[in-house]
Amino acid sequence: MRGIRFDRSPFSALTSLKSARQSLEGVAQLKSIQIETPLSHIDEGAYLIHGSHRWLTRAFENVLSNALKFSPN
């Protein structure tokens, strides 16, 4: 089989979003931007999906990175 390999398992989409936020926190600080994710009140089980945690995290990182890149200082 060729192409991208997806390791599929159940996980919370919120953990992917939190991981992406954490990985870009330094970039945001350099631009004096605060990334707000008011997720503490949300039950992580509500967003349980079956897929690739790694690839969803990368997708969130891409979106957040673009938002930071195109946000004014």
C-alpha cells in the first residue's frame, strides 16, 4: 500500500486542538498574540472520534499557524 499511513484509534478531538495550541504558543507570544481556547468546561468525551490523532493535530496546527501568520502584529 502506498501513500500516507493513518493510524486509526478513538481519541478526543479536543486533545488534538489542545496539542496544536500548545505547540504554537511560542510563535503566538513572539507576535504578542494570545490564543484563547475556552474548552475547560467541555467534556472531552463529547468529541470522541475514530481516526488519526497525529494528522488531526497537524491539521489544527496548520490552521492556527496560518491564523498567526496572517494576523497583524
